[in-house]
Amino acid sequence: MTGDGRRPPQRRARKDPEAGRRPAPRGQARRAADRQGGQSGPSPDIALLYGFHAVREALTAGKRELLALYVTENALPRVAEFAAAAGVPPRIIEARELARRLGEEAVHQGLLLEARPLPELDVSEIAQNSGIVVALDQITDPHNVGAILRTAAAFAADALIVTERHAPQFDGVLAKAASGGLEHVDIVPVVNLARALDELSRLGHRLIGLDSEGSESLETTPLQKPVVLVLGAEGKGLRRLTRERCDAVARLDMPGAIKSLNVSNACAIALAILRRRLADGG
């Protein structure tokens, strides 16, 4: 997705956080409290988004309350139209001040947006537009979760399920890695993943765990729509209770010498396989 020269899309009316959704701070405040030493907003009620794609998508998606936009003079031309359409006047700031606020390692590209966290859904509220949901079993690295969100948005996944106590904060590094995908995938935090998977199973979802040692190939595992792709943390993999809930534990067949992938890369391949197979009728 490139932003150069693209006119901002018609801005959608913001959804009322009280209309069938829980407000974001409950789960996000807990994740913020759990994290030590990571990047996060000034309070659990404020998310810091930086980098062009993350900021542009937040300005145009219309899902958040937007509070303040800080821009360097060099970055202003890239974002001025989107900011105007969103009704958020840019505030000029020095790059060194952005580095002070975000940390020297943050690749902010001259942009910082302060906004409210996204609203969160309950398991029962997941739509079934594409029929694909991604569930993360205690994946905590924000770069991996951000990359998974980017892929989930690219393949039009209906939702991303995360555990409240073992998930990164959904702003900062994660939002930058998601490259705008955070604004296009509903986030569903759950206290207990096993219970959430039980509920999804009762609602008719087929649960497919992904594991390099899986007994079946994802290419041939029986499928039905809707389906939940369950991913485990690198090293630990799927926990026992999570694995027991899955209707199948599948692997990605790889002909080369390396038989395992980074979880975000494995997610991308698995979603491509699922989309193709579901389009072909399973």
C-alpha cells in the first residue's frame, strides 16, 4: 500500500463504542500494567501511533477518537490532506522532540498521532464476513503481533483474538509493524483462550491449530467455514489446553532443509492456504 499521491477515502462515521462493543481501556489497561519498560501511551486511555502508514490509516479509517497530531515540517505534505479530512489540525514539532517522546529507536517518519484505543469486541460479536479468525496463544512480541495483524488485514480476517494478560500493547511498535492493519481487524481480548475457543466451537467455527509437528498438512486438513487459525508462541507453541480444543493440528509442508518459520511468516502462508481452499469450497 503506498500513500504517495493517494487521495483520502470518504471518512466513515465513527462507531459508537457503546453500541455492542466494550470500550478499549479494560483489556488494554491490563496489558499496559503488565508491561515493563516498553513503549506505550501516556495513559491506558491514550494510544500513541507513529509512522506514516499507521497514522494515515488511523486518520482515514474513522474507528478512533483522534486527539492530537504532531508532524515535522518535512512530513507535513504527506499527511496534510488526510489530517484535514479527519478534522485534526497538525501541530508542527521538531524531530528531536518526537525522538524524546518515543525513544531514539522509534522509526516515526516525522509523525505522531495521539488517539483513543480502538474499541474491543466480545467473542460473540465476531462477524463472519470472510469466515476466518486468527487466535494467538500468548504471543507477546509486538513485532510479530504487528506483522500478523498486517497479514490478517491483507487477507480480510474477521478478528484477532488475544489473551489479555499475555499480549503486547496495541500501539507504538506494534502499530508501526502492522503498517495500518491495526485499524482494519477487530481485536477480541479474552481472559481464558481455551474457554473462548470452546465458545467459538459452539458457534460453529472449526478450530485449526498450526504446529510444525502437526499430524496433518494444512493443504489437506478438512475445512469448513468459519474457521479459526490458532497460533502458538515461538518456542512454546500451542499450550496443552489450547491444543486439546483444536479440531485439527496442522503443519505447513516445506520441502527445504528448514521445517519451521517465524510465527508471522507461518501465519501469512497459512492464511493464503485457507483463503484459497475456502474459496474453492474447502
